[in-house]
Amino acid sequence: MDHTREKELEDELIEARKMASLGTLVGGIAHEFNNTLAGMTGQLYLAKKEVHVPAVTKRLEAIEGLSFKVAGMIKQLLAFAHKDLVQMRSVSLSSCVKEALKLNSVVTPPRAIFRQDISSDELIVSGDQVQLQQVVINLIRNACDAVAGNEHGEVSVLLDSFEADETFLVRNEDVAAHGFAHLAVSDNGVGIAIEDMDKVFDPFFTTKEVGKGTGLGLSMVYGAVKGHGGIIEINSELGAGTQVHIYIPLHDEEGSEAEQQQSTEIVQGAGETILLVDDNLSFLETNRDIIASMNYRVLTADNGVKACELFREKQHEIDLVITDLVMPLMGGVEAAAVFRSIQPDVKIIFATGYDRNESLLQGEKMSGETIIFKPFEIEKMSAVIHHQLHH
């Protein structure tokens, strides 16, 4: 009896369990990091308001920039762990890739040739711009590392549209879409040994020298691509280079979703009452002061149960609730259901570092909710609050 398929399924199950366990660990750590970073960025905002010495303000802004850079790294970890709760938007992948190429701090190795061929079409996909840009940056970094030391090294980035043929659909049985945006990053570098091909997406696996790589790049790329309903394929041969192909389904709708205008100004309130709910006391106290500085009256609760009691008592005074998703005793989604049983049209904003139980994805009732991600820019938060109150 041929047990090959049985062995393959057993290996897939072991791999799935390993990734799930590691994902839970990463997600929990990232949640705590994001809560702490949200408190830090909030305190920096308040400090900048009180300090009027340009040199000090400049240093505070530098610290703030570093904090958000760390938040971006955590976002990569969450993408790898499939724990990154994102609001998918209509995104021009062409614009996204061009911006990633501008942002990419990687310097092509000396004597290496860098080529790019980006479609002039918008190639609209449903996705998260930060994650997609990070995919491009990680792939280019890998390609540049692969050709380092090669006198005739070449790295190329291609983006075009792709219509799935029968061969592609047979190879990817779980694919429903036919139209894709196709991103290919290629190099003529060292390549990957055939015995390593089945491990390239494993976290912390790397063929680079010690100190040259973390082994997380392709894991994060894999997590982000799968999170976008996409497909990733790698062709490589030792000594003959590597080609990474990524296929993201094109969005059914034409045009991109209008983004809220990015403002550098704080949108002030008109004395409305906001109930702020979070179990992290540092975050709760900092953001109470921030929201109060925007001309709002702020009530606070450090868990969902207390928030429900306060809402029952002051329901006619509360204009908006901002609640964390993951809390002990009662999480934000469960608390929101109680709020709406008392006042069906209550306005709610969810704040999260990640959603451990993916509760927002478990039912149609929660689709379309307003979510802000920790740590968040204060200007953007003020705009979201104003928009929620007046629409």
C-alpha cells in the first residue's frame, strides 16, 4: 500500500500545528507591544503639546518616528502569524509597488543591475497597503542579498496583470478568481538548494550567513500573501538564481476606495461624551487625556463588564464608545452587543493591537465596523472620531 499521500497529510498537519502555536505566541507578544507603543506615542503627543522648545520637539518627533517604525515591524510579525486584523481597502497595487520602491532603503550591490517594469494600469486589489509594500521590500532585500558579490548581478521587479489559465487553476485548486495582479521579483544570484525548497517559508530558516538575515522575511511574505487570498510560487536553482511569483486577486469593483483625507490638524470636538474602554491602564489614562484635549468629555472603564454597567447608567449622555477588542472578563465585541441591546444606534469604534479570536471575522453582524489599530496617529484618530460622530 502506498502511504505517500498519508505521510504528506501528516506532515501538513504537523506544520499547521507548529505554525498555529508560533502564531499564537507571536500574536500575544505583539498585542502587548502595541499596547505599550500606543501609550508611548500618546505620551509623546502630550509632551509635544506642552514643550515649546524646537530642539526638544525635534527629538520627541524622532522618538515618535522610531516608535511607529517598531509598530511597522510588529505588523510584519502579525502578518506572518495570520494575527494581523486589517481593514481591506481597494488599493492600486501599481501605486503601492512604486511607493515601496521609493521607500526601499536597500542599496543595490555594486555593479549589479536593477530593472523594473511596472504596469501603467492601476491593478486594483483588496488589500492592506503597508503589508503589500512590505512584501515588495522583503523580496527585493532577499534578491539583493542573493546577488551580492556577483559581478554580473541582476535584480528585476515586474508587475502586470495575469489571467489564470487551466494549468494555473489545476495547480491551485482552491483558487476561485481568474484575474490577478502578478508581481515577480527575480535575481540571478546564489539560488536555493532543492533540499531547502520546502523550508523557505519556515520562520527563522535562512540560508544566509550568520548576522545577514533573520529568517523571517519569506515567512512574513507568505503570511501577508495568504492573508490577501493570494498565491506565492518560487522557482529556484542553486547557482542559477531565484524567481518569486505572487498573484493577488484583482478587485471586482472599479476604482479605489476613497481614503479619509490625511490631515496634520487635530479635529476638535464640540463637548460630546465618549466612553473609553481598555484594560491597559497606561493606555486608558494617556488616551483619556488626549481625547479630553480635543474638547470631549471622557468616561473610562478598564474592562467590558464595568463599561456595560456605566453605559446602562449614562446611556443618554454617551455619544460614542471607543473600546479595545481583547480584554479579560468581557471583550469588546461582547460588550458592543450589550451596548446595542440597550441603545441600538450607539456609535462604536474598536481599538486593537490584534484580535486573538478573530471575532470580527466570525459573523456578518460585525462586518463594516470602524477599527483603529494601536498605536495610532493622533491626527488620524481625531478624524475617525469626528467622522463617526457626524455620520
